[in-house]
Amino acid sequence: MQITLNTFSPNKRNSKAFHPYTNQIGEPNFCAMKKSAFKGFELECVNRFKAPIETFNSKKDLQKWAKDRLRKTLRAEQYKTNDHIISAERIDILEGWNSFFTRDESYKNNPALSLIIADGITKNLSKTNKDIPPILYPKALLETLRQIRKNMSEIKGYSFNFGKVYGENLRNIVTKDVETITNSDETKWVKIPSADNDDTNFDLNVEKLKILSHRTWCTKFTHARPYLSAGDMYIYLEKGKPKVCIRLINDSIDEIQGKKNNGYIPVDEIDNVIDFINKEGLDPNLIKGKIKEAKEAKKTYIELKTKIEPLIKKNDRKRLFALFNIRANFDEDGKLILSHYNQPSKHYSYTDLGINENKLLAGLKKIERDGDFMYSSLEVLEDLEEIGHNAYFNNSPMRRLPKLKSIGLSAKFPENFKEAPQLESIGFNAWMCNCDDMQFNSLKRINGDLFITDSKIKILPELETVTGEIHNRNSETEFPKLIK
């Protein structure tokens, strides 16, 4: 009896049907690996990224595959945004990680582990957000890997978010250093050295600057790295709380900011600032004009404090507004009508003067010209119905304008604004960028451009007319009634 053997031919088109496990060049792999061959971070890599282990002959093939995916994960171009500062910081940090992975033998020889780390630090990055990857800090990295290894060995089915665990460890380590500065009743200046003056600890100093910065300063989020690259930073802490920042370029003062972050030196800190500049021998030549302005503003501030005290006691709002060149009247219903509104100075606010803004603007019904609420302390204006010219609510905590019906010219709303349910028209441009979901359920007309870039507004249900352009990049706002 003759027996015919079916031999395998790699040239046959149906060969893969008989041999589903093939290597990376399409040839049959009779030694296809199984998950049981891997453990620890290698197994995590296989599971997390669905590595094609059926094509691998050995663990070296996993490392080769992970190395290629790592290269793609850290490719900087994919993380660039329209904000060049965000893009530059992302690229700088990721290049640091990439250099570390290729230089340190422990990671260079274990791309599978490096890939898990790289995926964790880049997972939240996209072209539409401003997230920054965490800096490389070996001490925090080692602690993170130690914790994860321990949990993997002790907890069956343990899963982890590497970026979250590493971020927490990084903050804890950096915060311990910062706590020695902030957990004190002392009031003092703190120096954070630039890259030129402390290159070894530059990344760590960037994180310290972010932690110490006031929430309104750009160094809290985006500008810490470029600013610290250019020069030293000094932060004045009052019982651990940031009040003033001095930024240097090389050896010259380029900027002094208070909590308002408006480019003006606070009057209550000007003497302290001048004393510190003289003590440290800093060069103030570039900001001499700002210092002079602040000194003059302080004189006016002191005079006003004296004048307003009796007016506050008498609740004489008409004369109180007159001190700030604002005309105030009351209609027949006792509602307040103002010629315009703004803070008394770029250097100080009504709150700084001891004036309660809620009481000052109680019953406000109409502003005839501009209503400038930047740096105001108000969150709601219950009775305001009309603003004749421009309305500036940006850089303010304003949340609600329940009765506002019209704005004569442009309007700028803050990111956390909630609602203006009766607002029907805006006479010129409207800014609603980078904001949460706002409620403008009666808005019908905008006689200018609408800026809703990066906005989370879901719908403008009644909007019929926008005479200019709609700038809606990274926005999914719906306009069901818009006439195009």
C-alpha cells in the first residue's frame, strides 16, 4: 500500500491555513510562545499591548517588538499642539525620557519595561489638551517600580496605571522638599535657581516652581520650564502662601507679578519688593517704570482708605462711586444704574480697599457703558439686566447672570462661567473659549465673531444669527437654529 504524505510548501497560497502560528516574515513558527513563558513586566507588556507572541521564537523577539513600539510612542511630533510653549515643553521632557531609556542599561536592555513607562507618561497627551508629561526623576521612578513589583507579586490580577502611580510618587518626593519651605509660619523670599545656576537639579526645580506658584501664575502650569531656563525666580511667601514673584532674565529683573497676574506690582508689597531688590543687588532697570507706578499708586491707595471709611459706615454708595469717577443713580424702584464699572486700580481692588463688592453692587440693574469685572470678587449679579457697551468677565470668578438680557458690544466670559439664561443678544464679538458647558438658552444673535475654541458648550439652542465667523476648533457645540 502506498502512503502519500502531505508536505508543507511555503509557496502554497493556503499554507497559513494549516499553520496559523507564523513568524514575523510569514513562515510557520512551530515554537510559538505562550503567555506562560512570560512573567512580571514582560507579561504586563504582552497583555497591555496585545503583543503578537504567536510570532515570537523567544523573549528577545518581545523586546525587539517593544523597542519598535517604544520608538513610535515617544515620537514627539504626534504630541505637538497649536500652543508652541506646550509643544516645546512636551518635546523637551519626552526627549529626556528617551535619552534615559537608551542610555541606562537597565532600561536599554528591557524595552518592554520602558514601553510600559512611556505609555503611562504619554497616555493623557493629545493635540487638543495642554497636559504636560511628568519629568524624569530616577528616585520617583525606582520607588514606583518597587511598589508595582511588590503588588504584582502579592496581588493576583493586579492592574495599575503607571502614569498615576509615578505622578503621585513624584509629587510626594518633590513636595517633601517644598514642605520644608512652605510648612512654616515664616514669611520669606525663596530662590529657585535657573538652569545655568543649577543644571543638575533643573527638572526638580521646575517642579518646585510649579508647586510654589500661585494658581493664577502661568508658572503653575505651562511656563515654569522656559522661564527657569532663562533666569532665576524669587517667590515671596507669607506663612507659606505665594504673594509675589520676581522673574529674571540672566541677571536683570524682567517681570514682577502679584496674585492677580496682571503685570502690576501690588501696592501692599511694593516696599517689601524694593527692599528685597536692594538687599540682593538685583538689576531693576527694565522695570523701573513699574516700580514708580506702584509707589504712586500706594499714595493714592492710602488716601482712598481714609476717605472711604466714613462712606462705608453711612452706606453712601453714590459718593463712594464718585471717588472712582463712576456716576451712580437709582431708578424709581431703587435699582442701581452705573455709568460704567471697573476695579479702582490695576494695583488694588475694591476688596483690597476694604469694600464689600456684593454690598457695593447690590440691586445693580444697568451699566450704561463698559462693565469690566476683571479681578472682581463677584460670582453672581442677581439683578443686572443690561450692559450698554463691552462686558469683560474674564479673569473673574463670575458664574451667574440670571437676568442679563443684552450686551451692547463685545462679551468675554470666564472658563468656569455657568449661565446667563435670559441673554438674547451680543452686539459684537463673543468669547466663550476653553470653557465648561455654559447655559445660554435664550441667545439668538451675535453681531460679530463667536469664539468657542476648546469649548465644552454642548448646544446654543436658540442662536439664529452670527454675522461674523464661528471659531470652533476642538469644539462640538451644536447650533440647531443657526441660519447659514
